[in-house]
Amino acid sequence: MLDVRKAAQIANEYLVDLYGSHSISYALLEEIELDEEKNVWLITLSYIHQFDDEQIHKRGSLLFRPNPEEERFRKYKIFRIDTEEGKVLSMKIRRVENA
């Protein structure tokens, strides 16, 4: 079975690979849960996503510039990671009240 530290590392690497290390700041491990029935780790990470004009131009319609107020808030993602293979099965937005 995949160690929890390795699962958290895989989630973080996936996040950085998807968005780029220059656009992810202050990533934090927020929650960990093992779903033994489905054989997955549920790893929640939070981060501040920083946007710049070059990044927006390169990604075109895949990335919409947020309003300045949104740029200051932490974003949360929950990752489902297979406990045997260490493969990321999904990444979803994690809604957090009063964050």
C-alpha cells in the first residue's frame, strides 16, 4: 500500500505539473483520508494560484483571468490517489466555507 507521505507528494507534484511551479504559491496539506473500500487516498491541498499575463496568453481559453479579489484567496483541491499504483484518479475543487 502507498504510504500517506508519498500520496501527499504525488498530489503536490500533480498540482505543480498541471499549473506550473511559477503559478502555485504557499501550497499546504489540509486533509488526508484513506478510503479502504475504494482503495484510494483522498488528499486535500490548498494553495494560492498566481496569474500573469504571459500565462494567460499561452493557455488561451483554458484559463480565465480572475478578478483581483479572487487572486488573494486560497484554492482547495481534493485528489483521489490509487493506494496500490500511486496514480492520480481525479482532482476536484474542494468547496470550503469561510475560507
